[in-house]
Amino acid sequence: MDILNNSWCVKNNGYAISDDETERLNSVLPSERQLEFMKMEYYNFVHFGINTFYGREWGDGKEDISRFCPARLDTDQWCSVLKSTGSKGVIITAKHHDGFCLFDTAYTKHNVMNTPFGKDIVRLLSESCKKYDMKLGIYLSPWDRHESTYGTDEYNDYFVGQLRELCTNYGELFCLWFDGACGEGANGKKQVYDWDRYYAVIRELQPKAVISVCGPDVRWIGNEGGRVRKSEWSVIPCGNASNDKIMNASQQTEAQAKELAVTTDRDEDLGSRELLSKYRDLVFKPAEADVSINLGWFYHPDIYYLFKKNRTAKDLAEIYFNSVGGNASMLLNVPPDKHGLISKREIRTLKEFTRLITEPFEKEVKGKAVSVLRIDNSEREAQGNEFELAGDEAGLNVRFSQKERVSLISLKENLRFGQRIEKFSIYAKDSADGSYYEIYSGTVIGSRKIARLKQAVDTDEILIVPTQSRGNPVLCDVRIYA
């Protein structure tokens, strides 16, 4: 970027602003269900089941379900606590790998209705979600270590039957979540999952729901530690979204599951122009960072001694800013204890986490985005809060009526036009001499970029300048905070 007589010139790092390749990349667009899903940004997992009562992460399907008796279970408490953190929804483990079902199912007696508790927990949660205006999602493990038909064609009928129950009996779902675990069943066989059939049932009965991880709509980040890439693209090669690749990288043993909590991403670049030029078939698939409030997924009273480390509220807040603020969503697991409650330990962590992720947004600086800077330095009025930069324009100009302190800037692209911005810089005006100096540089924006400045600045003008883009960038939301 050159600054000449207060005029801005964007050279796009030598890339064409518009050609056949940029048109190809920008033709890969999100579906309506994906657009709605990306608005959620942050929501919760609830891992709860027979493992909770055995102190395990993985069950083997041989558990005595009479031990399942959460005497004080309160799904209202779950929703109340989670909603207070800013969460938009809850995904419950309706069935984990052990095959024990938390819902009333006609397909197996290995379910909650045949325990001392005797109540449909998915139904209880669905009612609480409606009460607290939260969305409901379902995790249903395709791997089943208890069901005798697992490893045969009949198991796909079994699984589809349970999918139909869940998609029919509990109201509108925002998500069906399938992990990539595929191990041996009780008969020593592995299952060939009929994904296309599963998807068809979901599209028929829950057309607004996204299908996540082993599904066409939402992409697993690649680890269970919540770490996103520096440049997290939603437009990626179809091969990187394949179920086979996801399943091969997913947990296949309990030991491997622990490793995923600390490993980094295998593929740092999933969406650069150079990479995508090598692939014919592309797909729009936003990323999701799944992470647990502790290193385990199910509740353990002695979790510190089990894993030798707990995640702090500060750890979780960093994951939030890097995922929600890095073109990914954050799926935070908060497991209830044996009583059926989110414990005081987790509540303390969540309260501090909430403070850390809300305080930076408490004071919004109200500037006026009066113009989009052009190379000839003329101005035009912005349309509402959406700014499309034409070929001779270089960035968004936001002016304040007085000098303001700025420490954080939130940006969003209008993804109906595709994910376009590859690099950008933010500048502040020096009121002493009228010059501009860079205060932040980043790569992709996508659904949201939270730009936290290393040091707060005092200025009366901010410039947001895409320096490399696939066609004309379209920002739909710009917010500045003190």
C-alpha cells in the first residue's frame, strides 16, 4: 500500500481484482442454513450419560445402566447457566459410543427409560431450551459398542430409526452432530455408515439443521483444543471436507482422544488461492472449534488429578476470541455432574469466562462511516452499515466527533457474496500531523474478525483497508470499542 497526498492506492499484492479464477472462488457460497448457523458464533456441548456415573470418557457398552440416577437433574439450570454466558444453543450427547440413549427410543432397551431415573432427558432439555430461548442440537454417535447389529446392514436401519425419532419428537433442531469415531462393536465388527441415507432423513425432517463434522455443512477444526488457523477459510477443496479424511483424523481410541486435546492442526493452509487453484471442486464449509471446559468431556470430580491440568477461564476466553473472532464458531462443552447439575466448579469458571469475553465489548465507540476512501480521495455515502468497495476504492473510513480511545475492532463480511478478503490493515489517524499509522494487520475476515490491538490508541479517525481481496470486498458490519 502506498500513501500519496492522503490518497490510498491498493495494488492487491499483485493479484487480479477480477478474473475467471476470482469469479470461480466467489461462486462458492453458503446455504441459508449455514448463514443462520454462523450467526450463533458460540454455543455449548453437554456430555452426559452412563460414563458420568462410571468416571469414564469412553464406555464399552457393558455398563450397568441401573447406576444411572441423577437425583437432582435440572435442565433448566443447564440452560440458565449457559445462556448467562452468551450461549445461543445446546448440543446434547443423546447417545455416545457406549450405546446408552438419553431419550425414549423404541429401538433398544439400553436407554434412560429403563433406569431408576426413568425420564426422557432429551425431552426435558428441549422444553428447557424453549423456555430459555435457546436452540437444541443432537449428538448421536454412529459408533455403538452395545448394539448387536453394529457392523451389519441392519445397523443402518437401527441408526436411521433413531434419527427419525430424534428429528420428529423434540421440535426444531439447529444441528445434528456426528463425530468420526468408528471402532469395533460388541461383535468385533466395524460399521460402514450409510451417510447419504442419514443426511436424507435429516434434510427431510429437519431441513434447517446443519449437519456437522461428518456432514456437509460444518467443518471440524482438526483438534479438540479449540485452536484455529491463522487464516481460517470457509471455501476449501471438497477433499478436505470428506468424511473419510475426517474419520481418519478423529478419535478412534480413548488414548487418541486425549491426544487431540493438545495437538495442532495438520493442515495449516486449507483455502489460499495457490492451494485452491489445484482443485476443481470446492465447497463452502465453515469451521467449528470444539473444546471442553476441562480436558475431559464427561464430568470427573477428580479431573485435575486425572489430566494433571484444568483449563482456566483465561484459556477459554483466548479460544473464544481466536475462534469466534477468527471465522469459526466455538462449541464449549460443559458436562453436568452425577447429580445432573452443572457443578459449582464449572459455574465459577464460566462466570469468569463470561466477564473476560464481555468486558471488551461494553463500550462501543460510535463513529460515523461517512465514506469509502477512493484513490482520488473523494467521498460517497455508505449504504446503511454495509460497504461494498468498488474497483477504484481502497477502504472504509470511520470518523469520530472527537478523539476516542480504541482497543478492539469487530469486522464481518457479507458472505452472501462469498468469502473474499485475504488480507487487511487497520490504520489510525495521528491528529497532530494528519498522517496515518498501522495499528493492526490480519488475514481473512469471513463471518467475523475480532481485531484486538496490542496497545489502545487515541484517535478521531480509523481506516479499514483490504489489501488483498478476491474481487471487491463487502463488509456488512463494523464495530469499534474502547
